[in-house]
Amino acid sequence: GSSKGLLKNVYDCIECPICNEIMAAPMILHPCGHTVCYCCLKEWFSNNLSCPYCREKILIEPSVNFVLKTIINSFFKTSVESNPKILDIVKNINEKYLETFDKDLKEKRLFKSIFSKKKKNTAVVRYDSDDDVLRCSNCGFEIYSSRISRCEHCGWVLIRNERGVNDYTDYE
């Protein structure tokens, strides 16, 4: 019925256009807004600095797509609950992709050699409900204190969100 169609549509949205697997670490491209999984994008950028969907030139370092990450985590959880065999697929994806992403994030190496860091760049602090932490909208790095004015990972200036209220002020 319609729920199968909805699940198919969701699956199509969370599937990486390069590897055709569910994106474990979805990265949003700027300025086009398309999303690709981190590992594929890292490899793609070794030959192209364009979006794999629309081929628009990418000049700004991609950032984690936290909305899609939340949807993917919910999709995994629901899928595993309804079919325990999917757990092996989830584990495989996590081992294959998330370990690389987590390692690069921890070592502050997300696309580091590809995109230059300019002090004039700005980012908005965003709340990541999956991990219950605040993150830089540019690089996804966790923001530990409301007192810092720059992201410790990418160096971008942290600014107020659209409402004019600091997300991190509301959070603490």
C-alpha cells in the first residue's frame, strides 16, 4: 500500500548517489544542497570538485546533514525492529563508512586538504538531537562551550541562527 511507497521514497532519499547504499554519514554540499555519503564524497573530490548530482562547483567544505542523519537513524531503527536480519546490513554500513568518518572527524581531517579555511567564513551552531550536542553547521564538529566564538575544528566564526538567538545559549 501507501506505506510501502513511502518507505521506497524515504529509501531513495537516503541512498547515496555514488555507492547506492544508505548514507551512514550524509554530507550536504554547498551551495547546491545535495547530499552524498562522506566516504564516497571524499573519493569523488579526489577527481572532481563538483556535486555528483548536478555538477555544480563546490567551493565550500561540505557539512554533516543532521536532518538526514536523524531520518537515516530512525529508518535503521524501525527496519531492524521489523526485520532483525537488517541488523547485519546496518553493522556492515557502520563498519564500512562510519569508522572512516568518525576517525577523520576526530583527527580533524574532514576534507582538510581539499578546502582552504578562511577566517571570514561563518557557521551557525546547530543542535544535533541524535547525539544531544551542539555542532558547527560547517564541519559538524561538536561545540563544547557557548563562550567560544570560532569552531575549534574548522575555525569558522560561530554566528546566531535565523531567529536571532544562539542555539548554544538556549541549550546551556
